[in-house]
Amino acid sequence: MLRLSRPWADEGLQEGASFGPDDCLLTEASEHEEVGESSPLMRWEVERVVEGIPRREGRHIVQHPYPRRIRASSPDREGFPVRPRRGRENEADEGARQALQRMNEVTARVQELGEALDDPTALWSRLKTAWDRAEDEDDPRMAEIVRQARELTPILKALREQIRRVLRRHRELTPLDRVQEMDRPAMRWLSHQPGRTIAERAGAEQRILAVVRHEDFDTLENRVAHAYCRLAADAGREWLREHPAAKASQRYQLVAAFVKLCKAIAEELHYLGIGLASADIQPNYVLMENHNYAAVRDAWERLLRREKALDELWAWQAQTWTDFAVLAVVLALQDIDGAELIAQSPIRFRSEAVNGIWFDQDPPIAVFWLKHQSRVVEVMARPERPGSLLTAARAHVALRISDPMDHSGFPHNVAIWTPHAMERLNLPAAVSGALKRMTALQRRQAFQERLRHGLILTPGHHDPETASETQGGVHIEAIAFDAAGESLMLGREAIAQFLQRDLWGSR
């Protein structure tokens, strides 16, 4: 078993060592070994001789999640930040807040694929338009809280004017001339008082125990509204904090006004003595049938589900980064002069990510014909059978390039690594490590499988950078970039420049 800090590493972590925040949390092991909480990236078989008998053994590379707590076991992970909790972001350190912002940006770019799939015939052009918009920090990303600010503002204003109330029965000493109702305990109380008439039994103050009805605002539907306003205000403040450069945009102003409205309503509901609903409440008739309260309940539940989903997205954000990197490569290929999309795999986009993965597709996800290079390029994302060389390189994303005019040749691959760590990678060191592995693999080139060049796509931590190195005809380039603003623009340009190199091979 090898605990790997980088996918191209020749050696694993030392025995007993824990993964740290600068590691990529990868393990290579046989399939019968216990590796702890993980999600498989690549599987293959090797042949081993045991007591003179050849046997095939399954092996795999797995991705471990970031810990949901400060320290986690199986495998051991130490020193990682934990996700800042909604409403308590100020208690988290700056590194954790920055990591959450980067995660939200990457998730937003991948979720835009789901929106673009509304028109599969224009999928990549629609996604490109959305990403172009994301490069402009003055045009902030769409999010659930933005949609709710648009939809719930008139509903909350209507509820604010007509907060539902009920009359609750109480027993209290009431003046005789104001008594309207008595129940059995009140009658029993009256019978125990001294005197022969009701007036005598009312005593000097002429009061008796009676049933009185008082307005009460502390109903289940109002507790849900109170809980929603507090949660929505926290979600809105988080969104505003992530988009300081967009103060002049309509979305920013919409969310800012919504946060102000939610805070004001929450204070009013608190003043009326209304408590907070728990997440496991059973909705009553009003919450199901009243239009306004039902809309608030639905929005509240969506935010609650998002809060729970954030834990999973935080843990598996390395997988989401791979989805993002694959989309970035496809868009860069589409922008090559003379590129034509000739095939596209059906993409199944999920409503919620599973282990950080938002969509499934049969590889290749997209196939391009490059007219000027006379090459067919397939984008292979998480292929089930990557081939021996890509497996040895530990690259679960690749470009497969073939020459349709060369009937005797075989396709060659460009390895693409998508390493993700909580701390920024040292790009020159990453390039050197990947080049060392690729150079060693050149001696293992198979007749039907070739591997040429490599690309490393890694988070830039809002400080974009590129590094490259060439040796023995092998070119490795590393690009650190992010999913929003100028860093996204520079990253996409760097990927396009890498693809403009002589990657295509000669006939």
C-alpha cells in the first residue's frame, strides 16, 4: 500500500505518517487491502507469481476525503481546516474561509454545466458563455440564495404584514363583568370559594377564575419562518462576503436588500416571542396548504439540504476539482482554431454530488476534429480502462490523439493530472516530479499505446501561475488557476496555449 502525497510520486508516505494539508490524499493498494474512507479513481489488474503459480491481482488508486473534523482516522489526517459553519464564519481562520470560497466557486462552475444541459445541442457554447461571465468579478455567480432573494422577497413582505396568530385558552382571575367562558377546573375552583352567591365567592376584588383567550404568535409556521429568516440572512452574508467586487451589480444589491429584510423580520419575530423550529419538524396544515408559508418552508428546507450537502462537498472537493478541470480542457479545445465537435457523450447531471462528482458520462466526454492539425482528439475523463501507461502515470484524465489518415498508427495520450490540496502546490517541484515519472515511462512505451507530454491542473489559491519543463521530447506544464475572476481567465488562456504546442505528433 502506498499513501501518496502527489499522483506522480515514486514513494509513499513513511510508515505511520499522517496525511497533511499539503497532500493530495491518494492511496494505491490492492483491492483486498483496507484503505479507509475513499472513492475509487482507477482500477487495473497485475499478474503476480505466488508459489510458482501466476495469479491476477486487482489494484486501485483511491481518493480520500478531507476530514470533516480537525483530526480524522482511517486514514490518519492531521492539520486540516474544518469547514466554517453558517453564521460562525468569523470564528474560523482565514485559510478555512478562503478554502470555502474556492470550493463554492468551483462548484458554481460545475453546476453551470447542469444549466447548460437544458439545450444539449448548444451545451459547450452555453457553458463557455457562463464561464466568460464568471471571469468578470463584477458579475457575481448565481447561487441558491440569489434565487431565493428574487423569489422570497415579496412573500416575506406579505407575511410581515399578516403574521399568523392563534387565540390560546388560559385560566386567570377575571373581573365578573368580563367573564365569558368557564371550564370544569374553573367551576371547581369557584365551588371551593367561601360564600353563597357568585358575587360573595368573587371576593373583595370581584374576580373569579375563568377562561380567557389571548393572541399567540408562537405557532409552528411562524417558528419555521423565524428559522428561515436567520438561516437565509447567514447564507446571504456569506455570499456577499465572497463577492466584494460586485457591489454595483444587481445581484449583489438584491441579496444585500434580502439580508436586511430577513434580519428585520427575524428581530420582529423574536420580539413577538416566536421560537426557532428544529430541522426535523413535521409540517402542519398551514405549512402545507398556505401559499406563503409553504414557499418559506420549501426555501428553508432547500437551505438546510445545502448546509448538509456542504459537508460532503467540503470533504470531496478534490473530486469536484477534477470535474471542473475536465470542463476547462473541453472548452479550451473548442476554442482552438479549426476545432469541430464531432461527438459528445450523453452527460447525466446529478441534483446532488456523490462523493464530489456532479456528472457521469461514458468516455470520451467529447471528441473534436482539429482541421488544421488533421487530428481527432478525445477527452477521456475517469475512463474505466485507462491503459497501462496512463495507469502507471496515475492520470485519470487524458487526451487521446489519433491521426485518421495513418491507418497503421495507434493513438497517443497526453496525461492530465488534477492534484488538489488544501495548501498551494509548488509548481516547479510538481513539474519536476511529473517529468521524472513520464521520462521513466518512455522506456515502457507499448506498441499499441504511447504517452506523450503531460498537463497538471491545480488550484491557484487566487494566485495564478504556470511552470513548464521539457526533457527528451517530453513536455510537462503545470497551471495553477481558480474558478472565478482574473485567475479563471488566465488559467483558461494557459490551457489554450498548452494545446497550441506540438502535442499532436507526426505522421
